[in-house]
Amino acid sequence: MSTGSVASSRSASSIGTAVAISSSCAFRSTIADDADPTFNQMMNFTLKGDVDGVERMFEHSVNGGLNCTKERSYYGKTALEMAIILGRVRTLEIFSKHSVDMHKTTKAGYTLAHTAAAWGQVKSLRFLADCEVDWMLKNKHGETPEMIAARYQKEESEIFIRKALAKISLIACVTRVREAGETADKTHGLKLAKEDKVSIVNACNEKLDWANSCLNAPVNDEEEITQMDIEGKQKALEALLQAIFENAMKKNAGKNNKKAKK
């Protein structure tokens, strides 16, 4: 082998070794050498998924645990953001229990939902859905979390966010239908039959219970609930209300015709 070939081989080997070392230390390097030791501990526990360690950080310091979830590493990430990026749901639950703000935005307008969407972390998105985050907030580039997921080609994140938006729409529909049934006589001049009122209440309760669990991860052999399933529930509820109102209108019209004939 020529000297040039040997040199080339050694160079390639060195590059390969450097890449391997860099990859294995990628997350570890987010810990800054000159950072607050408390922050480094919190970041280290978060990266490892050590939930007991994270819990101890909150228990053994009054504000230290909360503060070190806000401090940024050399590479600009907080422990909270790293938990989102890595899908550390149990760590996120501890953060939430200790009043860490899940609705915060950066100066550039990025929310935790933007971060989870960019990294394709559906587990983190599911957690944020339980925290009732605003999916329509835009960053400084005018992008919502759904748009971020599309830009980074994170299809599962896109699908989940659309489902989360469909769930919000369904819950809003339940509120509208319930109120419409309760105020039909005042707002529409319709006297609903007792059984119709009961049907509306029961349907609303059933749809609300279903909506509150529709984003849960499938268990065992359960099928994943789709956006179409959620939208179907809303259409069914709207159709029920419309049918009841149309029937009440016909009855009212019939009564009015009888009065007119008399």
C-alpha cells in the first residue's frame, strides 16, 4: 500500500471515529461545563430518564428544581425542552406536577408543541394535548405546530395534531348542542318534548366522555382512533340536534294550523 493510501485510510478511520464519538455524546454535550451544578444535575437526570432523580431535584430545593427547568444549556435547550424532544413523558408529568409551565413560548414564538412536532414526538404531543395547549399559536415565521410537522415531514405528528384539533372542535360542538337544547324555547321558540331533551343530554354526555379519551394511545389490539372517527361523532351529534329541531318545528306548525282553523 502506498504512503498516500495509508494516509487516506488513516484519515477515513479518524473521521469515522470522530463521527461515532460525536453521535454517542450528542445529548450529553448539551450539559454545559460552566452551568449551575443544579441545572447540570436536572439536565443529566432528564437525559437519562431518571424520574426519581428529577423528583428529588424538586423535593430537595425550594425553587431550584423549577428554576433549573428554565435555564438553557450551551446549545440553547432547557431540561423541559429536552424532555419533550426525547419523549420523556414521566419526566414531563413530574415537571407538570411541580407547576412547570407547559404553555410557555420562546422569544421567536416557538411553543413546546412546535418542538415536539419538529422532532416527531407523538408521545410528547399526546402529553401536551392533555395540558390543553393552543395548537394554533404561530412562531415568528407564521408556522403552527402542524405546519412545522409538515415541513420536517413528521407525518405521525401531523396526523396527531389534526386529531387534537378535531377533538377540540367536537368538545365545542357538545357545548353548543347542549346549550341549544336547554334554550330552544327562548332562542327558537321551540318547545321540545321531554324525551328529546333527554336524548340531547345523553348524546352530549356520551360524546364528551368519548372525546376525553379519543387521543389516548391504543391498548392491546385496539384500533387507533382517526380524525375521521372524531369528525364523524361531531356530525352525528349535529344531525341529532337538527332532526329534533325539525321535528319540533313540524309539531309547532301543526298546532298553529289547528289554532288558525278554529
